[in-house]
Amino acid sequence: MAVTAVFNIKNEKVGEVELNDALFGVEVKTHIIHDVVRMQLAKRRSGTASTKTRTEVRGGGVKPWRQKGTGRARAGSNTSPLWRGGGTAFGPKPRSYSYKLPKKVRRLGVCMALSSRFSEDNLIVLDQMNLAEIKTKSFVEVMTALKLENALIVIPDHDDNIERSSRNVHGFKVMPVAGLNVYDILLHHKIVLMQPSLGKLEERLLS
């Protein structure tokens, strides 16, 4: 198992911790990470685009002109897609773009993303981060002490003080272990893991 340093919120080394190779020592395969991110982004698409077909636009109750003798092309309805103001042929309708990958693939994608950040030396383990109140200034002071400008902070469970203190700080996102995903890991340069989160990660991804 790999060993990494544990820091406190003052950026002082307070110990070391072993990291599970099944989480942080996985061989990174870019095609799997690509597939997982693609699935996540597809699920986020709203899919609300909608157009009217020729049966839904207004009009079409009468034949525009007689079939023969006018010298013009035959026309049966002014709702034809060929006409200005007519319906749209094969246009988009509200739909869901989401699809699912196997659970093992999704979990493997998260492990690969974590392994990638660890191999790049972009993973920091904190012993804890307890904010006494909801205060953006307190959160910024901790991030400044850790010399971070862009990071994903992974906490064991929901913590209202940390989450609400960080939401107005650009470049940072706080997320419980239950919500950790490939897209957010890759979106941030650094990953900050609370030490209690390590056990929760093993429960979620290796059980």
C-alpha cells in the first residue's frame, strides 16, 4: 500500500496514512474514464428541445388551391414542412438522453480518477476540517493556508457549515463521499480528502 502524509488545516504534517491500492493504485484507462464522463454529461442534458410537426401547427384545414390547372406545384396543406410557417420534419421532441453503465464500470471510473490525481501528486489528506460557523472567510483562510486555488473537498458526510461556507468561493466544491464522481474529480486540479473519508470510500467503492 502507498503511504501519504496527513496534514491539518494549518498545512502542518501531523502523521501518515496508508492508501488502499484498490482505490489509489489502479491502472488508468482513459477510455473507461471517457465513457463514465460521457454518461454523466448525457444525464445532465435537459432534453427539452421541442418542435411542432405538420399536425401541430396552426392551419391546414383547406387545400391552398385546386389540384390542376394553376400551373403551380400540387399542394394539399399549408402546414407542409416545405411551406413557410409549416411544421418541422423530424425535429426534436422532449426526451431523456440519460443511459446507464454497469455499476462496476462506474466504480472503476472513480477509482481510476482518484488514482490519476494521486499519481500526479494532486491529492491531499486532511485530518479534519471543523468550522464553528457558516463563514466564507473561515473557509478561505483554510484554503489559503493549504495554498489551494482550485480543489474538490471530499467530506465523510454532509456538513452544513463547510458546504455553505464554500459555495460562494470560486474554484472550490465540497462534496460528501456519497456524491463523489469522475467528472468533478477531473474538473478540479486538487483533491482534498478528509481522513475519515477514506473508510467511507472503501465502503462505497469496494464493498
